[in-house]
Amino acid sequence: MRRLRLILWRNDRRWPMRTGILTFAAVALLPVLAAVAAEQVVHFKPGATSATLDGTIKGYDGKDYRVGAKAGQAMSVLFEPNNQSCYFNVLPPGSNDVSIFTGSNSGNEFAANLEDTGDYVIRVYLMRNAARRNEQCKYKFTVEISAQATEAPDGSSNDALVPGTNFNATSDIPCSRVAGQPSTRCRAGVVRRGDGNSDVTVFWPDGGSRTLFFKGGEFTGADSSEADGDVKTSSSLENGLYLIRVGEQRFEVPDVLVVGD
């Protein structure tokens, strides 16, 4: 601690010694501006829409992962670090430091319908308190991009957009990923084009998404982002609720989400 006081005093003789110590403590927990140690382009295997990667960072060195996507596609990231001070941000195309998602504020899961076409960057880093101690973080993450872009509405539906998204509405809906599994809650967003034509993107709590398509108020199918080959689908409308099956998956979608008020 004596050595730290001397350094602070020499840097600015006008500071009281105590002020310097308090200032250091205040910034110790801020996100670090990582010196990117490396950059990797994420490639999906033929026919796949997701990839799982792992790596290690240490100290002030971070790592960038570049993922190409189109406006309207659904992107999700599920991040699993072994260090509680290790996070990731998501940067939109053309940005060097401004994020659309900040893990240190929002946690280890990201899901959104993308607004821009281009390369998105998943930036992995350690918080300043861990970086200055030269700590290490081993991590893995899964990134998924929906197979089919959901175009932004053209305004014909007269629906406003949810701020910060190209969805006309968002909601939590009951969902189940595996047959026989109890229902959980999934975040869902809808793009409405009028006349009952809508695309509903459902984001799984553990990463990934599924888009459900409606035409004239009727369920017509789903994207193939998580399917190997053909899957059977079914739908019924009961008491204002679409009961939809896509393979083993189940969704309960309110009709007001699909067609609006």
C-alpha cells in the first residue's frame, strides 16, 4: 500500500493522498478496455446455424470473435466463464468500442433481432479488478444465428416498434424444447406486416431461437435453424392461444401477439 501511495502522489502532487486511494478503489471494478490479444472469425459448419467455441484470456488481454449476420436475423450468445469477473460484449458492424450488449451489466446471455447487416463482434474480457491481478479466465460460448432473416416491417401494419428493436411487440410465452419437459418461459418478439402475416421469434433461455411464421392469422411453419431434416409441425387455436408443435418443441403464442389488438 505504501508503494501505491507514492505512485499516486508523484503523478499529481495536487491530490491529497486519501483522494488518490479512493479514486483508485472507485475505478477498480470498471470494465477494462482490453488490449485485444487476437481476433477469430466464427465459421459455422455446412447446414449449421450455431457454433460452440472456447478459449482463455489473461490479464488485460481480451479476444474478439467476428460473426457475419444480416439485418432481421435472430442472434443469441450463451457465455460460460470460470471466472466471475469475465464477461463479453456484442459490438455492431463498424463499431470499435460502442456495444449493443454489455455483459458486465446484463449477464452472460444475449438474444436479439439484429438491426444491421455486417460483421458483429463478440468481445471477451476481464473486469479491471481481475485484469490488474493478471487473473485468467477459461470460457466457452455458443453463438447462434437464425437461418432465415426476418425483415423489418414496412409500415403497412401501422404498428410502432419496440424501442431498440425491429419488433412490433415482445412478450414472455410458455415454451418447451424437449418432449415431456415442463414448460418454461421464453422471450418472444413479433414482426407484423398486416393482414395477419407475422413472424414470431422465440428466444430459448439457454441460448438459440426459433422463428414461427403466420400467414392470414394461420401458422404456416418454422425456420430450420435447429432441425436436421424435416420436422412435423402442428397448430391449433384455442381460447385466443396458438398451441404449436415443431418436432418435440412446444409453444403457446397469444393471438394478440401475432395479429395485434
